[in-house]
Amino acid sequence: MLDRTTTLQRYQTFIDGRWTDAVSGKTFQTFDPYTGAPWALIPECEKADVDRAVDAAHRAFESGGWPKMTPTARAKIMRRIAELIEQHAEHLGEVEVRDNGKLISEMVAQTKYMPQWFYYYAGLADKIQGAVVSVDRPDHFTYILREPVGVCAFITPWNSPLMLATWKMAPALAAGCTVVIKPSEYTSASLLEFMKLVIAESGLPPGVVNVVTGYGPVVGEPLVTHPKVAKVAFTGGSATSARVNELAAKTFKKVSLELGGKSPNIVFDDCILDDAVSGAVSGIFAATGQTCIAGSRLLLQETIHDQFVEKLVAMAKTARLGDPALAETQVGPVTTPPQYQKVLSYIDIAKGEGAKCVLGGGAAGKDEGGGQYFVKPTIFTGVSRSCCLG
């Protein structure tokens, strides 16, 4: 059972293998989306902290123990990381629930599966090979050598913090790169727990993996523009990604962007109706709609529209709102106050534009199973016989 004690837990950030406060000494609170109460203090890093972290990662890449290791030795450490995650998966999942309010069933499933990425890329670490290229000059020997790019800056979102950090971190470590991670200011605690329980105990040399916590552009922009950062990977919204890409392009950094988008379900009359309804419900309500591929729209063939909507509403009405730490809960809170307000504003826009609300359509009170940032499962029908979910 998740411990929701009221004592604020104070975290430090992790730079060059050491726990440290922000240079300024400042912290900010992180809130439990279910209760709305602060539960942890996170270091409020700024440019000076970014400089420390990137310098540490650059030293570790150029002259530390990491570049001296054989690929086989790197792989051994990565397998150790996987084993440590397996040991602490339940706890890490619980911290994510307290930080982002998503369901315990989803978060623990993610943390329990995370070791597989480290096992997989550990197996790849000693198989990164070059190639000899045939050319038309017999006196030339031409070959391709694959080398690590250097310091990688990873910026992760609030909806699945550890899983998305793992997707970025595991291949980078296998290649021999070093890492600086900036988590969302809304969900920094689970990554700091990960550093304490996993990275600090794994045998990684100091500076190979570093964390800077703090507010978006204050930390993100100096990290993306730092001259010693060679690669940037970002997961988040399109507006921020455009800014990240613009800043990184000025010094020709390598960039990877993982973004979201509207994801319609298209349903024809030859479907198995009950299965299609179940798929539509699980595609939008399971994570409170907080995924990059949430099925937020339904495009229905005219002949099944009314029957489909009727079944959809009936199933969605049974959704159990409540504490995301309880196994029986099916819909939890919205993770952040700004996102909560945005969802409610979109509901108002839909109503104002003439869409018909056939379920929900507002905040969920405690008498309905809700908590601090809950929105009722909501279904609109509108023009062209389409259906919007939220």
C-alpha cells in the first residue's frame, strides 16, 4: 500500500556520482495529484547546475573509467542495472503513482518491464560493428567505424518518466555515451529514486549518468545549447519540441523527438462491436487519456453510430474513479494542475461549439470517487457522426 505520509521528503540531485543540492540551494515542491498535497522537495537547478552535470558527463566520456571499459564490461554493468530494477520495481512504480497519479497497475507494469531494455541493449553492446566498403580504387582501404557521439541530453515528460528515460538511456549506455537527464518538474522524484536505488549501486563510473531537476526552459535551454552536448532526445509536446529542435540546430546537434498527436479509432460495421467498444474505452480512459497515442476520437460508420455510442456510454459509466494506488481503480487523476485546467477548458470549448455531451462533461467530486484533479469520463458526439472521448 502506498505510504502517503505528510512529511516532506527532501531529495538531492545526482551529478558526477555524488548527491548534491542545487547551486542556489533552492528547492520546489512536487504534489500528489490524488490528494493535491505536497510530498517532496526537489532541487531547483539552473544553468550553473547544468554546466556541472554536462562537464561531469564530458569528463566521464573523455577520460573516466567508462571509455576505458570494453563493450563486454559495459554490458555487465547494464545487466546489473536490470537486476537492480527488478529488485526495486514495485517501489519505483509506487513513487511514480504518487508523483504522476497514474494507475498502480500501469506504473508497476512499466517498471517491472524496464529491465528488458537494459538486458536487450547489454546484449547489443559488444555487437556494435563497423564495415569494410568496396570502392573503385584498389590502392584504397575504406571502412566505417561506429563510435559513441559523446554527451547525450535527455528531456523526459511526466506521464511515464522512468520508462521513457529507460528507452533513451539503455541504448546510449550500450554505445558508450554518457548522459544528462532532465525530468519533468512535475515528476522528478521517481528518477531520483532510480538514481539512488539503481544507478548509484550499479558500478557505473562517476559522471556517466547525471540528473538535473528544475523548471522547463531554465534548465532545458542551457542543456540543449551546451557546447559539450552532442545529442538531444526529447519527449513531449510539439511546441516545446520545435523550440528544442531550433536551439539544437544552431550547433548541428543530433536530435530525436518523440511527440504526441490525436489518434482516431475508425470503426466500420463489420467489426465485432463489443470488442471495438472495449478497445475504444481502454484506449482513452485507462491512463486518464495521458498517453502520446490516446484514442481521443472515434470515427464511426453511419450504420453503427447510435448502437456503438449507446454501448460506449454504458461501459464508460461503469468506470471506477479513485485512488490510483488501489488495484480496483480504473480512472485516476489528471497529473498536473495546468493539464487539469486544459482538459476542463476543452470540455467548455466543445460545449460552446455545439457538440453534444452524452457522458460526463466536468470535474468529478469526491462523492463520485474523485480527488483533487479528477475529470469525469466524458463523451461528446458531434458533426459527421463522430465521437470525441476524454
